[in-house]
Amino acid sequence: MRSKKTSVGLPADSTSERAPVWLEPGAGFPLLRFDNTFVRELPGDPDTLRAVRGVRGACFSPILPLPVREPRLVAHAFEVARLLDLSEAVCASDAFTAIFAGNALAPGMEPYAACYGGHQFGTWAGQLGDGRAISLGEVLNAEGQRWELQLKGAGATPYSRTADGRAVLRSSIREFLCSEAMAHLGVPTTRALSLVSTSDRVVRDMFYDGQPRSEPGAIVCRVAPSFLRFGNFEIFAARGEVDVLTRVCDYTLRHHFPELGAPAPETYAAWLTEVCRRTAVLVAHWMRVGFVHGVMNTDNMSILGLTIDYGPFGFLDHFDPGFTPNTTDAAERRYRFSNQPLVAKWNLVKLAESLFPLIGSIPPLEDALAIYTATFEAEQSRHFAAKLGLHSAERSLVDELHELLALVETDMTVFFRRLADVPVELGSEASDDALLAPLADAYYPPQDDRTGLSCLSGPARARTVTWLRRYAASVKAEGTPPVLRKQRMNAVNPKYVLRNCLAQLAIDAAEAGDPGLVVELLEVLRHPYDEQPERERFAAKRPDWARRRAGCSMLSCSS
Ligand code: AMP
Ligand code: MG
């Protein structure tokens, strides 16, 4: 162990607070190849204090993680470790836990917190920044891929405002599991390498109702090519710091969009177009799997089109277009499921406004935004056709289905998965009951005791049967053999998603000292499209207890 200055000028041991130790090269941790372009190429904050402040003219502030007591590795994702060329033996080492708790630093790391702003719930909020995220640096792996490592919950930074820079175990479990679940679902996302718990307690007022309680703390190491957000650009435009705005835009082009060419007004416009396209692809995926982000503020929108900042998110259990898991948003429901495509566009408008000083005219901005709309619509149609096992689906077929799903409480995930079992190949020979039988489990109201069939009755039943017959005709017209249709549908309609009730069960057990369910859920969610017969219980629709349980139907930003 040695004490060392980081190359961004931060003394590791000059303050009275605890500081992480610097590991010697080879001291139990492999030498990773760090190439810290963000701190090397962008203007940094000359001030290295932890004090909360407005930071001007800088894209980041150097800051060290604050060590925690008794760090324990709860879980890690071997797939993410592999991206970093870290072996399972390394992941099991004390050095790994110490580093990803923020207690130790490996050679080459140059920790910092990024400066960004954002529009929160539709209003410009000014400077926000990494208030509890500390980036450790950028690793170049053997394949030449660049991965930024970022600790969430590793202590206060100049951007912590009135908060403590920490994260509680419950929110860390949710972020860890959902990052990986989304990756395995095929949804663009930041990844999660590790989840470390600590005996340090963190005080949170979970529902902002004046009843704070002390909770176990944790640190997640997130991994992504970059954590740049719309807000990293908005802040400099809002402050009129066009020189810094230009530098961060050029940096982003150089490292993350090199195929677009050298900086020029047309290149910035092409870049904005690409961000619009990627955001459309992202939101179409969310709609496909029933994911509600919960806090789509512009500071939570990735410039790379990744799902970022898992907070009060939720997967739809019963299909409710108005659902938001976020109690902070309960009144306006700005971030409800059905509004996500519109909100993403609103956020892109804010990004476009920020880039105006570099692009210099309005039409390219409008063109880029039009690409968002066109891409979203094309992707949404493609996804829903695939969910139905069709090459292309008439819009009215999909629209009518969305209406049906909301008529009676219907579980979105179970419904689409079971739709593959509806015997559409029988055509007009199939009885109504035979068509409906595979779907019985998808409905929340209790089954009919007499028939054992779904609760559907009256007009809802009649409309569903009519729809199923129309659907059967579409399948028949395309001529896909039944086995192939089922295979195709199962490849896009997940059987396993991280329902809030599942996350909550894992949280309850982990808070009581047993992290087993976190690890088991991670394993289940690795294969969301596969049948896992021994794990059927994780595919069941939401149990009744979860309807009103905090953490399941209600979540806040307090994490
Ligand atoms: P979020 O809505 O969670 O994305 O956070 C919005 C802003 O609040 C960001 O600048 C976060 O870094 C900051 N923030 C959230 N929680 C904390 C915390 N516990 N400590 C410090 N900053 C926080
Ligand atoms: Mg955030």
C-alpha cells in the first residue's frame, strides 16, 4: 500500500476524512489498462474539496470515494467482469470487494464526479451532477472496448447538494438486478458489475412523510461505455459556456460517435439525429417489455441511448397505460407508461435546444426530432408484430389489443407469453373456451369456479374472442407453422421480468441477512426468454400482497 497523488491532482490522504488505500500494482488485483479520456481531455474543477458548490467551466470534479465499514460482496455479474477481463478468482478476492466498495483504488484510477444539469419533471433544475456516483476511470479491455467504471453510493461529492452521497441496500439491489435483467432482455442499458453491502447505516425518509429510518447501505459498481447524459450538455448551454459545451460535444463525437466525422455544424446535427434514433429504439424496447423508468428527467437520459439510473422503476404487472411506480409523480403522472414516448421526445427537444449554439439553425433540429418519431413508430410496430408472432401486424389489430388488455386487469407479461399457446391454427374449429384457456392465468380477477376458466365474461369476453379470431386469421394468412410461431414469440415475449414484488422479496431477505434470493433472481433473469421449469414461481403474476406493499406498487425517489 502506498499513498499517492492521483494525476488529477487529488491528494489521497491529506484530509482528516478516511481515504481509500491505493493498491500496489499486483497486490491481489490485475493491472487493468486505464485510459481516462474524460479527465484528460475535458476541463476539470481545480478545487478538490468535497464541499457542495456550484462548479463553473468544468465537466467534472476530482473526488475520492469515502470508505465504508465491513464491505461484503453480495453479488456480482460474471458477464460484466468478463467485459473487464476480470476472472472469477479476482471477483472472489478481498481486493475486488475493497475496490468496488470504494475502500481501495487500483493503479490507473482517477476518480471524479461529473457536472451536469437537468430538467426535472419539466422544469430546469440547474446544476445537479454526480451527487453519489463516483467514476473510477475508463478501462480498455483486451478487445479494445472502453468501459467506464462508476461507483454509486460511494460518498458525497461537490454535487451532493443536501444529500449524503450514499445509497441504501434496497435501491442498490434494484439497480443491480434490473441493469442485468434489462441487458439479458436485450434492452440497451448500463451494466452492473457488483453489489457490495456495508455495515454503515443510511437514513432515509422513504415516503417523505417525516418518518426517516436507518437502513443498510450499499454500493453498486455500474459499467457503461460512458455515463454522459443529456444534462451534461444542457448545463453548459444554460450557462452560456459555449466553449465548454463545444469541448464536451467534440469529446463525445471523438470517443463515442467517431463514425460521424470531424466536428462541424452538420456533424453535430448528424449526432443529434443519432441520439434521437437511439432514444427511439430504447423507448420502443421499454414499451415492448412493459418497463416504466419512473424518473425520465433529462439528467437520467443517456446520450448513448442506454437505460440509466434505475430508481423508482417498475415493470407493468397488469397492463395499465397510466401506471407510474413513482409516488413523487403520482399527481401528474408525467412519467407514466404510455407517456414515455412523448416525454423522451420532450427531453430530446431540450437536448436539441442545448445544441443549437453549435448547429446554428432550426431545420436540422426539427429533422432530427422527426427521426425520433419515425423510428419510434417503426420500432413499435416491428416489436408488436413480433410479439404476436407476425411479420407485420395491422395497426388496428395492435390498437384493439391494447384496449382489450386494459378492459380487465390483465398481466402484460403472462398474456403475451401465453398467447403463443392459443391454438390459432384450429381456425374457426376452435371453440371460444379453447381459444381463451391458455390465457386464463393472465387475468387478475379470480377465475370462474365452475368452469375453471378466466374471469372474462360479457362484452370483455366477446371482444377478446373476436380479437383472437381476427388474430388467428392474420397468423393463418402469413402461414407460419405453429411450432415456429411459438418459438418466435417466446424469443421476444419474456417469461421472467424483474417484477417489483420479486425485487422486494430479495430485498426483504437481504435486509434480514440472506442475499441468496438476489443471486437466484440474477440467475433467473439471465435467461428471461427460456422456460425454467424449476423456477415457475418467478414467472407468476403479482401476488395480492404486493398490491399495496411499499416497494412494489409504490416507490419514491428516496434511495
Ligand atoms: P436522481 O433523480 O436519483 O437521478 O437524482 C437527481 C440528482 O440528485 C442527481 O444529481 C443525483 O446525483 C442526486 N442525488 C440523488 N440521491 C442522492 C444522494 N443520496 N446523495 C447525493 N446526491 C443524490
Ligand atoms: Mg439520476
